[in-house]
Amino acid sequence: MRSICIVTGTRAEYGLLRPVMRALLARDDFTLQIVATGMHLSQEFGYTAQSITADGFRIDEKVEMLLSSDSAVGITKSIGLGVIGFADAFARLAPDLVMVLGDRFEMLAAVQAALIARIPVAHLCGGDTTEGAFDESIRHAITKMSHLHFVSNEQAADRVRQMGENPDRVFNVGSSGIDAILELPLLDRHELEQQLGIAIRPRMLLTTYHPETLGTCSSADQLGELFAALDTLCAEDQGCSVLFTMPNADTGGRELMRLISDYAAAREHVSAHTSLGHLRYLSAMKLAAAVVGNSSSGLYEAPSLRVPTVNIGDRQKGRLRAASVIDCGAARNDILAALRTALSMDCSHTVNPYGNGNTAQRIVEALSAVPDFAGLIRKPFHMVAGA
């Protein structure tokens, strides 16, 4: 049996990895190892490691790396701590393959440690573009340090191949977030209200706003514009309520958390939650009148639930999007216009460009077809024809 070590650092990325983890556990030719890190181990961000164990998984290693500072210096030091912690964790676990998803700094630390330890890496969701955040550079760097590439769409596959990766190692498998939607029995309105302790109005806006780490304007100022647009909309329509989920541990994220907490505390129709967990988050998304903010879930998952998305600013700029996604600037009038459009949309026939599920099974079958993970380590640069 070959060991696959999955590294997870945030609630959102764990939700995308969980179907893959379940698929690996169901196989008799793989052993699943799990390393939890980053926000999973922070009480400030909800200590979401407990969600992993509550789902029946065993966490084999915990890598503490997240400092209390979210300044540029603090995040950089967290990466350094992560490289040290992952070096020790991988030495103890000795996995045959490390699997990571996405573009966060925690995964950059993990992949650096795997590279030096000569452990091959499988990367999920490479090849996307997000021009408003330095996550884009991290994602592409991880691609170059990885050996198997499980991308979510054909445009992403083209970009990975363009970076010199062997086409035989690039697999367009769609988004595993759609698997999660199909496999989870979602909560109804009453069940979600009971679990969150809130009343959900007829038009609930599920809202997440992360720092725009490469933006030219302050993320706090942009969030203030979102607050103003929400206030205007909810004053016009007493049937509107707002459910905020807190931002990730990115540069400047803690300031946004404080602003959101203060905003919610002053308004009875607004609630803010550190972490909903994947079941409650997807249930809230299904019940929402619109998904609002700059989270990738508005592009990946919301179209499959036939819910419109108001995508604000440049954080997700460049990603493939469904017809249900409305892009707008970060000024209050632009956001308000997009919100009004979203609330009038019919998304019942939306087609999700990230696939229709079964992603996890495709990933596991591709892994099973690789005869020797160790043979992946040396990878010549593959020239694109005509380049």
C-alpha cells in the first residue's frame, strides 16, 4: 500500500479535499495520512481541526505555523515556521506522495519541504488565475514544484502545460467542491436557523470578504463600501438579511474580522461567524438569495446550487466563471447595482464550468494508474508545440 499525505490548512480547502480523502479511504491500495496546519489549529479561526476528526478522519501530524501577526513580516515568518514543521512531519510520516490544494502560503511551505525531501507532490486546482492576490504567484510556484496536476478546467490545464509540465501528468478532473454538494444532505432553513441561532429572512445574502493582497486600495476601505451597499439594500428591502463568514488568515485579515464583528453587532439582521463548517456553509449557500464578496466558492460551488454570485473587485479576476456570476467594482454604487441584478436573476439553468462531480474518483483512479511515485521526481521541462 502506498501512503498519500494530504495537507490542509483552512476550512474552505478542507471542504474541497474531503471527497478525495473519503475516496482514498475506500481504496485498499492507498493509506491516507493527514497533516493539519494553519487556521485549523487556531482558536481565533475556530480551531477547525475538530471538524476533520468529527468527520471520522485521523490527523497524523499537526504543524503549528500561524503567528498572531498578519502583517507581511508575520505571514513571511509563518511560512518559515511551516517549512521547518513540515520537514519534521514528513520525516516522521515518510509518505510516498504529498497532496495539496490551491494557492495559500501554508501549502507553499509544505511543498518546499516536500521538494527538498524528494517526495513527489500532487497539486489540485493549479493553473487558475487570480490577479488580485499574491495567491496567483504561490499557485504557479506550487505547480513548478509538483509532479501530478489535477486541474478544474481545460483553460487551467492549458496554463499548466504552458509552464512546461508534461501533458501526460495533467488531468482535467473538475472541482471536488461539486462532489461535496452532491454527497452532503444539506440542512433546511429551520435546521440551519437552529444550529446558528439566527432567523433567516426570505432574501439572505451569504457574504465573505477576504483581503485583496495585491490591490491598490485598502481592503478595509473596500469592505466599508460593501457595508454601505448592504445597508442601502437592506433599508430598501426589509426581507433581506446578511450572513457573514470571516476572512482567512491573509495579510490584513484580522482588521477585516474586527470590522465585520462591529458591523454585525450593530445590526440585528446581520450575523457573523468565524467558521460555519462545510455542511452549514453549503446549506446556507443553497438557501441564499445571492453569494456576495470575493470568495472562490462563489465561482466554484454557487453555480451548481443555482445561486447568483456578486463577485467584488479583482481578487478572483481571471478565473473561469458561470453566467450566474456578476463581476463588479468595489465602490458602493457598483456593488449595490450588482446586488439588485443578482436578486432579480433566474439561475435555474446555470451550467457550472467546473464540472458536474465525480472529481474525487477521477483523482484516485489517476493516482492508482501511476506505477511508481518515486519515478515522478525528475521531470524535464516540456516545450509546448510551436513555442
